[in-house]
Amino acid sequence: MPLAKSAVVTEQPKVTITQNPPDSISRMDIAGVPVSVYEYFSAPLNLGEKEVSKLRTISEWAKVSVPKDATEGDLLLLIRNLETHLGSPDGLQKRYDKLFNYCKMDLYSKELDKKKEALRRRF
């Protein structure tokens, strides 16, 4: 008992304050895909790599298509609007398969436009 009464604390614990991330898009993701995208498509979190890459492409397309200060809700709203625009999937397709094809082509098209613009400015 005498040890506990004679103990003296000489250092105060240091408190570190972390800043919020600069963007408002959630840092909660699995394999580069926000968890809310998994929830939107009712997909399990343990999907195969091929299926996860499809969801990753859709979320990348949405991140490119919204302003920098957009929230995760804005991403989901954009995905929902695209799904409504494209219509329901065919027969055995999953909901995200049709969106994946569109998003992949759109990202590829935007990349080609950037390359064309870079070449146009060069000459």
C-alpha cells in the first residue's frame, strides 16, 4: 500500500488531434469500394475479385463524375440515376453488370478524349 500513495505522476498524457479527411467521401471501404456501394447493390462483402472490380469501376466512375466536395450520398444518387436511365438488367444479369459495362466504356471514352486533347495542344 505505501507504494500506491507515494507514486507521483510527472508527465501528462499527450493528446493528438487528427483532422478530418480532406474529402467528404467515406474512408470505409473494402478493396477500394465504399461499403455503401455494396449495400446499394445488396452485394455481400465477400464477393469474388471479378465482381469487386466491377463495383470498383462503378464507384470510380461516380467519383470522377461528381464535384470534389461531393458526399457519399451524391455518389449513390448518381449511380441510382444511371441505373434508372439504363433500365433493368437482362435475364440473368446482376444489377451492377449493366452499369459496369456503361461505366467502363464512359471512363475509357473520357481517357481517350484527354489523350486527344493532349495531342491537339502539342501540334
